Amino acid sequence: MKRQRTITQMREKGKTPEKQLSHEEILSLQEKDFRLLMLKMMQDIGNKLEAKMDNLQETLTKEIQDIKLKQEEMQNTITEIKNSLEAANSRIQEAEERISEVEDRLVEITDAEQKREKRLKTNEESLRELWDNVKRTNIRIIGVPEGEEREKGTEKIFQEIIAENFPNMGKESLTQIQEAQRVPYKINPRRNTPRHILIKLTKIKDKEKILKAAREKKQVTYKGTPIRLSADFSAETLQARREWHDILNVMKGKNLQPRLLYPAR
């Protein structure tokens, strides 16, 4: 009792800290009481630890559940992305297959078009050659005024041109004229130049002889008026010959004597 009073007095006076007094109180206890106190303290500590462990376990369990939920969400998201990628890859593969089919079809169409164009070009060349072959014996007379043939006929005009420009040739027996006419058949009121006269001979050598003489004479006339004698070509051959016109002029300017073979290609 005396020791208890002393401890109480010391607490009241504030000379000893609370924690140190507790130790002194503990030291003042009997062994039995000390053991009971220690058991109680250990029990309290155990209860506190157990409560903390329960709280910690509850917190960990909740966090683990949250993590699992997030993992499930992530897994679902990954699965959705994977499915989307697979669908996209499938569509891309289908698109590539379609593109490949279209490209193959385009190649086939291109090949067919090239073959068609080649056949068309071959047919056009064959037609041009055939048409030029039909015209091989023709001579075009350019520049004879309209109406001259009404009184004497186109054959007579041709004979007068030969006699006027090539008198020596006129003495020779020329081949028979198969056809002589103005072309085109109808007069175009929009054109102020006379239509050409087309002369069709029976032999090509006579045509070549006349045209050669015209080139050598350089100036052919009809009743003193300048005219031109020309070979008769298809429109395609004439265009091909025109494309050589500038080149021929340059060559002539260099004192060359270029010639276009019949027909021009």
C-alpha cells in the first residue's frame, strides 16, 4: 500500500513519465499478477494483430478481386481486339484476293485489247494496202478549173495536158484510160478550189512515166495555168506522207534528193 501511494504521489507531482511509471508498476506486481498482466497484454496484442490481419486480409482480398476484375476486363478487351484483328485480317485477305482477281482480269482485258488493237491495225494496214493497190494506176490532176470537162470530157483534158507538157510522150502510144472523172462526185459549196480530176490508167508503168516526167519538168500547166499531177493514195497513206514533209524539206535544204517509196509507211 505504501508503494502504491508513493506511485500515486509521484504521478500527481509529475516527476516521473507515464511510461516509466507503468514499468515501475509492472515491477511492483507479484509474480502471479505479473503473469496475468503479461497474458492479458499478449492477448491484447494478439487481438490487435488478428484485427489488423483481418483488415489486411480483407483489403488484400478486395484488391485481388479488383485485380481479377481488371484482368478479366483486360482479357475481354484483348479478346475483342484479337477478334477485330482477325476479322480485319480476313477482310484484308478477301480484299487482296479480289484485287488479285481484278488485276488478273485486267491483265486479260489488256492482253485482249492489245490483240484486238493489233488485229485492227493489221486490218487497217491490209485495207490501206488493198486500197493503195487499187489506186496504183491512178493519177490526180489538181487545179483544172471547173466546167472544162463539160464540152470535151475529162479524158480529152488529160490528153491535152500530156500534149502541152510532154509533147514527145504524146507521140508514143499510151495505154488505154479506164476511167476519168471529177472527185468527189458532188461539188462542195464551201470549197472555192476546183475538184480533182482522177485518171485511171490500165498500166502502172504509164502512170510512173508521166509522174516522172512531171517531176523533171517541175512546172505542169493546162492552157498556161499551173496545175499539179500527183499519184492517188488512200487517206492513211497521204497522212503518212505528210508526216515526212518537214523532214524532206530539211534534207532538200542540205542539197539532198530524198524520195518516198510507194506507198509511204
